[in-house]
Amino acid sequence: MLPILHRDEHLIAIHKPAGLLVHRTALDRHETRFAVQLLRDQIGQHVWPVHRLDRGTSGVLLFALDPSSLRACSAQFEKGTVEKEYRAVVRGWPADSGQIDHPLPRILENTDRGHPDALNAPQAAFTHYQCLARCELPLPDGRFPTSRYALLALQPKTGRRHQLRRHLKHIAHPIIGDATYGKGPHNRAIAALSHRTRMLLACTSLQICHPASGDLLSIECPLAEDFNSTLRAMTLESDLPQPP
């Protein structure tokens, strides 16, 4: 069963686990489980995803329960008025806070594998971040005997594909567990330390104007247990409530 974070007559939000696709894509022809299908079967009615999360990302995923709500919510995403916040564990120690202003070329659906930056004209892309915690672990990194990691809060101000993953790579602080934009040795070292294999990126909150009432709807999501257990193994403490 997919955990339901919010449900009313027009919208439903779930906590999507890492590793689950939102919907069928040409890149994963052999996959048989999708959030759209699982949620439809779970609640017994059609659902329409309002936005997307990468397969490896967990957290808030919002669906509309009717086409009119879908159009109203999609328009807000297109205008950039939806507020989202993420948590990510990254390599290195970024500044206490900052903004990443780095245009990103559009990624085409059929170029994701093998050519992650295959591309068209760059589009404006902005991300704010705050460093929540840092740690240094006895994991060799090249000529250094230790490795540094940090837990970040991220607020994307635009919605480019793989924006957070590409922006953090751009500032040389890639997300741990990111097989495309991250660093293999660090991914493997943290997987061995925590006995967990996943990308350490999660959407922890989403704010949107409700399509029927116009009121601000705020949806919060705790970090998944596999994310929290990795934070504990790394001695990086989460500031979010634990899952029930």
C-alpha cells in the first residue's frame, strides 16, 4: 500500500518510495510496477500525476482526481508558483547557504541513458540551498584519509528535469547514490556503510493553491526509513519527524 499524505475530492498525495517509477516510460519497458497503476488500484479510481519525481527520489507525489484539477495544478507548476522542498545528502561541505544559478539544457526522453546532457538550448534554472548538518567519515578519498558529506535542504525555483541532481553536480557536491551525476566510489562507500542502496534525495514538502478552494495546501512528508537509517549510519541527523 502506498502511504497517503493527503486526500480530498480533487487531489491525493502519496509518499512515493525510492525505486518506483511514476508511470511507464520507453526507457523501462520491462518494469511492471508504477505509482499511477498502484494508486489507481489502491483507491479504485483514475488518477493523474500533477508532476514527476525521478525513480530514485522518494517523497511527496501529487495526483489529481479529475481532469479539471489536473489542468489547474499543472498551470501552477508551469508558472513556477508551487513551492517544494527537498533533502539531499551530498559529497563535500557546501557553504552554509547559497543559490545555484545555472542554466540547464533540456534533456530529451530518449537520451537519458548514456547521454545525460544531450541537449537543446539552456533554460534558466535556480536552486536555493541550506546546509543542515555535516560529517567527516574515515573513508579514503584519493590522497585524503577521510571523506566529507553534508545534509542539505533544497528549494528549486524552476522545474527543469533532473535540476537538483545536475545543479549539485555543477557545484561539485553531487548527491550520494546518484548513479548518473554522482561519484561511484562515494556511492559504493555509503551503500556499504549503511547497508542501503538508494539515491539520497527526497521531496519533503509541497505547497500549492487548491484547485477548488484556492486555499494554500501544504503537504509534508517524513523521510523514509531507508533514508533515515543512512543518516544515522553517517551521523547526519535529520530535522524532520520520524515516520510513524
